[in-house]
Amino acid sequence: MSETVNLAGQIEKQLPAGLVGLMRQAGEVAAGQGQRLYLVGGVVRDLLLGRTNLDLDLVVEGDAIDLAQKLAGTTRSKITTHPRFHTAKIQREKWSIDLATARTEIYDRPGALPVVQPGTIDIDLLRRDFTINAMAVELTPGGYGRLIDPYKGQDDIKDMLIRVLHESSFIDDSTRIWRGLRYEQRLNFRLETATLKLMNRDIDRLDTISGDRIRHELELALKEEFPERVLRRAAELGVLAKLHPGLKGDSWLVEKFKQARMASDTPPPGLYLALLAYRLNSAEAEELISRLRLPKLLAQTLRDADNLKGKLGSLADPGLAPSRTYNLLHGYSQTAIIANSLAGDSPVVRQHIQLFLDRLRYVRPALTGNDLIKMGFAPGPRMKAILERLHEARLDGKVTDKKEEEKLVKGWVAKESRIDKF
Ligand code: ATP
């Protein structure tokens, strides 16, 4: 029997007082109903590691919705319930806590979502992904702070290992492969030998995962502080190739992701995705888009990034007029433009793109269609052409204010014998 560990002190030290108060209250309310309440999963792991995590998951051996409703009565909290999943969310001021009913999950077939049945905390922990995530801390008075660690998660934390709970874990849910890589790289742990073997054995199961679920895993990987580490490891283990065989997690990608962070503190996941997909050709990019069932906007970002590659040659001309830079770049998504700037590797291209993003895309002529009508032009294609020429003149710095623009337009009219020249 291992000695009892109590994390009450760690909880006080690492979590904000208001949140601790709310958890204690929740524990008391649960006890009043004859139920036990636990803090579970990632936050317990992070309490042991001394890492900040305010993403609290609570599990009650009873009914989460019933408990949440009682809590809403005694505390000033807002609750949202999901009766189908027997879960509830408690929100107060800045925090929110997810509350679930202890449950067991039965998988009808590999890769499918599980059928859920009520259970005890031990059974609930058994359905979890890795030993380091399969620990709980009791929150009910009497047992407050007691660590429950049936799978020796503490030992694996000490040894810095990612270990599954049983050998069909990746068969039950192969998205755990991606989860494992994320934890390994985030925490600087190692996949334990048998777990790594199981991962290799079950890697083809990733093909059975729906596009939405696999995209979600990739998005989570891209939200990590250093997503390139996860992708590099995924490439090494053949996991990345399961998204698309043309994807690479090599030193080029590592370098580009670092540059993306230098360009902006928290690059949007779409930028990382565009860089990851950058070296695919158009047909391969389409294959990735459909495998991941990418939403419209992200799909457009990848398509824009791909189309823009064909314009990099023109953008590399040092003598390029600003109006030409504008015409080459406008209409494309900003993320796709930045991806090309980072991936393109040409200082001249970067300068042109920077100029476009900082200044050119905001430039508009001072004269409007109404002004031109007042000057005697009739609305129609000719007027549109004049406005476009004015826009170009403004972009190229040939005119800088409304007066100069009027003069320019009058000059054009005087020079041309017929106005339809425009
Ligand atoms: P993170 O720090 O990345 O948010 P987390 O450990 O809090 O990690 P969540 O995705 O929020 O992870 O899930 C909460 C807990 O639910 C996990 O710690 C784990 O115990 C369990 N869990 C989540 N997804 C799975 C899964 N696919 N299979 C098994 N258990 C899972």
C-alpha cells in the first residue's frame, strides 16, 4: 500500500482563493447529499507538476446536474447543464468549472464515440488516456485533498513518462495518439516503451477517425506553446503522414514556426496550418482540406496561400511599384499572405508584403464617386476606371490629397479628347 498523499496545501498554493472556496463549497454540498466529489484529470497532474492550470474538471459520484443546481442556489454562480451527457458548467466571475457524473464509457466499435453509464471514481479514472491524467483529488470534507492514484501516475510524473492504462487504449480511441504526443512534447516527458510500441501497432487506427475529430486534435496541437515539437515528433512516428503523406515536420517547419512567433506573440492556428500545408501542391492541399473537413475560412486560407505562391516571383522584383504590390496581394487572406512572407524566404518579398500589410491595404483616394459625379462624370464603368487609376496614383504617391487628385483627374480629362478613354 502506498502512503496517502494529500494535495490540500498545493491546492491552496496554486489555485486562486475564490476558486478554492467554490470547490470547498461544492464538496460540502455534495457531502450533504451523500455524494463524493473529486477534482480530476489535467489539473491534478499540473498540481503535482507545479504548473498553472485553471481549467478545472470535477467529477461527482452521484449526479452532476443535481449537484450543480444545488450549488447555484447556495452560491452566486451561473450554471449550464447538458442532461444528455450528465454534465454541467458552473461559472462565477472569471472562473468556470466543468462538473461531470462519474461514468464508465463503453466503446461499441473502435473510433466511435462511447456509450456512457454512471459509475464510481475508480471506474471513471479507468476510461482515461494516460496514467498522469488518471488521478483524482477528493474535495468532500473529511477526505479533502486526498490523492487517488490507482495507476501510479505519480511515479510516471517522477519518471517523466507518458503511459496508457491498458493495451487497447489506442484502439478504443486513437485520438489518444495525438494527445500522447502533445503531453510528451509539452511536458518534456517520454512515451514509455510499451506505450510507444502500442502506438506503432495501432497507428493505422487513425484512419478510422472522423475528419472533425482529427482536425480538433491537430488544432489542439497547434495551440501548444511550441506546436512544432509535436509536429516533429508526429512526423518521426509516422503520425503526421496519417493526415497527409506529403506533410513534413522537419527543420524547415521548426524554423518557420519560430519565425511566426517572432512576427506575432501568439500566431493564429491558421498561420501554423498554412505553413504546415505550404509545401503541398494544390491537389494535395485539397486532399488535406477534405481529410480534415476544414471549415470554409481555413480552407480558403490554405487555397489563398497556395495561389499566392505563383505571385512570389513578381513580388521579388525590387523595383515593384506599390500599386502593383497592392494588385498582387489584395483579396487574399491576411494569414495566407503572412504564410507566404515567412515561407518565401526572400527579403524583397517580405518588404513588399510588409508594406502592403502596414500601409498599402488601407490607402484609398480622397475623391469618391459622388465627388466625381459633382465634377460632371456619369456613374458607370468609366467612372470606376478613373477611381481605380486614382487609387493607383495614390498608392504610388503621385498624389497625396484631394486637391491634387482633382487636379490629376482634370489633367487626364484635358489630355484625352474623349472621356471614354477612361
Ligand atoms: P490540457 O492540459 O491539454 O487541457 P487536460 O488533461 O486538462 O489537458 P482535457 O482534454 O481537458 O485534458 O481532458 C480532461 C481529462 O479528460 C484528461 O486529463 C483526461 O483524463 C480525460 N480525457 C480527455 N480526452 C480523453 C480521451 N480521448 N481519452 C481518455 N481520456 C480523456
